[in-house]
Amino acid sequence: MSRPNRLKIHVNGMRYAITTDQDPAYVAGLVQDVDTMVHAFIQESKASLNEALLLCALSSMDDKKKAEACADNLREQVKGYVDEANQARQEVQELRRELERLKSRAGKQGDK
């Protein structure tokens, strides 16, 4: 098990110490995205830092919920495609059996 990373991050000029199991470079990218979003909320709506952080959290949760719904939808579509493929495979097998029966019957009639 990896040891947690203790990181010092900055959002809107404020320094925070966090502990995470995530890769520091990955966390740095997240922090940069949050910092950009916080700056945008502060500039656009004159929000305080706490309000901007709350808006970031709400926006992120909204994105997460929408992504989960999209993933669920895609899983359902894939399941439908797999079911259709399985049904088509069964139909092909049935048609092959029918073809063999017909060939066999035609062969027997040709022998007469």
C-alpha cells in the first residue's frame, strides 16, 4: 500500500495542506482546475472565496451526477447491443440447422 502524500496547495492565493493517496501531479492538475474555476466565479459573480468554493463543489457534483447518468445510459445501450448480438447469433445457429435439414432432405429426394 502506498504512503499518503502530504501536499501544500494554493487556491486563490490561500495555502492549504492536504493528505492524499493520489499522484501529486494529478492532484496539481485538479488544484489548477479548481483555482481557475474559483477565479471565474469570483470575477463573474463577485462571490467570496467560500461562496466560490461552494459553487465549485456544486458544479463538480453536478458534472459527476451527469457523467454517472451518461455512463449508466451507455452501459444500458451496450447491454442492449450484447443482447441483440446474442439473439442474432442464436438465429444464425437455428438457420444453419434448418439449412442442413433442408440440404439433407434435398439430398434424400435426389437419391430417389
